[in-house]
Amino acid sequence: MSSMQQVTAGLSLTAQVTDRLRAAITSGEMKPGELYSAIELAEKLGVSRTPVREALQLLEKEGIVRIEKNRGARVLQISLDEIVQIFQIRIILEPPAAARGAEAATEEDLAHIRVLHRRILDAASAGDGPGTLQADKDFHLFLLGLAGNARLTALDSELRNLVLTRGLVTIPSTRSGQDLANDRSDIMDALVRRDPHAVAVAVRDHVTRTAQLLITGVSATTTGLSAEPYLTKLEQLNKYCQ
């Protein structure tokens, strides 16, 4: 099903258009390197050009597209070097924030985290790649948000957005719903035990595995590209975050 479905009246048009475009980029419907005009996108979404232009400006600020004057917006393809840098930052940011989030979580928060985890598994089981990525993002950002640092949560959200055009390399084709469940089982177990240190370790390991899968997946689909140098670069900083 196309990600470029028409928007719903009554909600923020710019927000809806931004979500639709981001989903189209994640799914590969909008391809890296190609130009898309605001007129063309507006017609597909059934809106005027104004919310489309506003949405493209937001995506440009996130580093997902580049607006080229009088030509349109070009979807950017992030390099493996940039992927390594992004995941190095995430490995530094997320474990302590997740630990604090676990410490601050109420029973209601834990119940909601279980719901968010189930959404990841359901999307993966349905073969919904973009939906799995979004559910995964919702899960982690909710946990990080419990730490009470809005700037950190916003930064992590931006970092996740930057790898949209690469994210489907790891799911669902290379990881089943059960794989995804197992990949977060340590996080869920540590949350239930109210063990912030264990949550930090589990989140760090999870983010590291995700980075390794993404690097390996991109390398495997790119002729002449070896994953080994990039995995080594990832570990150069990661080893100091133990």
C-alpha cells in the first residue's frame, strides 16, 4: 500500500504531510537521489502546495531531504560513515537516559511500554517495515522521555530520522518478529525488575546490535563495500561506553 495516502481533514496538515513523506522515504517509495516537486507531492496527497513545502522544509532541517531552488526536493542517502557517527552518538546518549527513565517509570508507564513493545512485534509479524520502524521509535522515545530531558529525546528522534532511508535493510527481511522480541527481551526484563543499570546495558547492547545489522546489511547490498572497516569504527568509541 502506498505511503502517499491523502491526508485527513481536521488535523494539522503540515504534520500529516510530514508523516506521510517520512513514511514514503522509509518505505523506499520516495527514492534517495531523486527529485520530487511540491506540486507532484501535493497532488498525490490531495492538499495544497503550502503544507507540502512546509513539510519539506522540516525534513530538510532534519537532514532527510535537500531543497533545490526551482527544481524540488531531493531525498538524501546517508553514508555508512554518517551511520557510524549517528550510532556512536546514540550509544552515548541512550543508555543513561533509559536508566533514568526506568528509575522514574510508574506502573502505568511500564504498562504503556508493554503496549508499545507489542506494537513492534505486531508490525513485524505483518511484514510492515515502515510500521515496525515507527513502533520501534515510539518505544524507545517513550522510555527516554521518562528521563525528563526533552532536548535529549528530541535529539535522539532527529538521529533516528536520519537513517530512515537505510532502516529497512534490517527489518523485516533479516529479522523475524521473534528475533525482534528477543532483541528487546533484556530491556523488558530489566524494566520489570526495576534495575536501571541492567536497562542501560541492555539498551546499549540493543543499539549496538542494530548498528551492526544496518552496517552489515548496507554493505551486503553495495558491490565492493566491506562492512569490516565500519564495524571497527563503531567499536572504536563503543568500547569506552561499557
